[in-house]
Amino acid sequence: MKVKGIISEEKVTLPEMRAVLSGVEAERIAAEKETSYEFRRSIEHANQLAKTTPEKSRDLVSQLVQMEKMKPEIAFRIANIMPKTRDEVRAIFAKERFTLTPEEIDRIIELVTTHF
């Protein structure tokens, strides 16, 4: 299958992608079509790494974006990784030109644990 052009582009979390891939997989199974190696690996990757439901992950992103110093890209990264420790949160923010206070890091971890 060749991609001829991008119709639209939207950021999604890993649990949302897992739901989309599951729907496509069900359609292919119903149509008795063969799934490619890349598609099977994508589904396996999403199943192993998605740690919550699509609704909870989207809710987490919306709450994270409301925080000060939070970019949407970082909010999606946090929703995909679901960091549990301060070091994991610091690693996500390592490329940024600012550092987070311990209170901000604790707030992020608190949001992640409530959506896990």
C-alpha cells in the first residue's frame, strides 16, 4: 500500500492509536485480508505500551495542557509514557530551556497516577 498524500494530521495518544489499530484489524479480519508484518508489529507495540484507556489518556492530556510551562507535545509524551518517578518526568523535560519545581513535578506525577 502506498501513501499518496496526507489528508489530515492530528496528535493522538498511544491508547487512542491502539483503539484505531484494533478497529482496522477487525475490518481486515472481517474482509479476510492479510495483515502486513509492519501492521502486526504496530499493534503489538501499541498493546504492550498503552497503559490506560483512550478516554483517560485524552483527559490527562487536557489537564496537563492547562498547567503552566506545558506544551501540547510534552503533554502527549507524558500521556504516552506515564512517568511514575521524578527522574522520569525530568527526563521528559530535559530538552526544555527551563526546569520544573518539585511541586510541579509532583503535580504531574499525581495527575498520571490518578489516570493510571
